[in-house]
Amino acid sequence: MKKLKIISIIALILSTISMIWGIGVVCYYVENLFIRGTSVAILIASSIFVSNTVGLVFKESK
């Protein structure tokens, strides 16, 4: 179970980094406001999904 916690923490860190990097890239390169907003929303939603999954892993491991 300890390995699962470590993998979950790494997934959360990578998800957060990729979300921040992705939002930066989308805001810099995409001109269409609708596509920019949709892309940012998808990135934020996926990061929230990963953080909720990590929270469930920690709750189940107790």
C-alpha cells in the first residue's frame, strides 16, 4: 500500500505540473477564446479528477 501512496503522490505532482504548463501553452498559442476556455476547463477538470482519485487512495489506505 505504501507504493500505491508514493505513485499517487507522483501522479498528483505530475498532473499539477502538466496542468500549469498546459494552461500556459494554451493561453500563449491559442487565439480563439472559446477553444482557449474549453482547453483550460478540460485541464483543470482533469487535475481535479486526479486529486480526487489520490484523496480516495489515501482514504482507503487508512
